[in-house]
Amino acid sequence: MGERKLRELVALTQTLQKSELLAHIPRAVEPYLTHISERLQPPAGSALDTAVTALNPDNLSPREALEALYQLKALAGKG
């Protein structure tokens, strides 16, 4: 399954949790969703994790935000 599909599944899961519809999904599915969610997180202490943690988007100009996105993309190996 591609990373985009995994992110969509995690987003859907979060939406369902917020709307309390997740209670209708069998509990057997939860470990798989947790595994997928954990897989999408950068390893703690990685350069990407450190860069994301250091960001303060409320204090960035639009240009600075764009530059930060390009830096994060490069750190993620997608650039």
C-alpha cells in the first residue's frame, strides 16, 4: 500500500474517532490502524523529526513557510 493511501487511511481513522463512529469497527482492526499510524511517523530523534519539532508556523512568513516545506521535503528524501 502506498504512503498516500496509508495517510488517507490514518486521516479517515482520525475523522472516525472524532465522530465516534469508530466504535462500530471491530476491535480486531485497531492494531492494524495503530501499526499504520506508527509507520507514518518519523523516527524520534531523526533529522526530520527534529526539524518538524523546531518549526513554529505561526511565526513564519509565507516565504519562510515555503522554504521550510522544501527543507522538510529534502530531509524526508523526497526532494
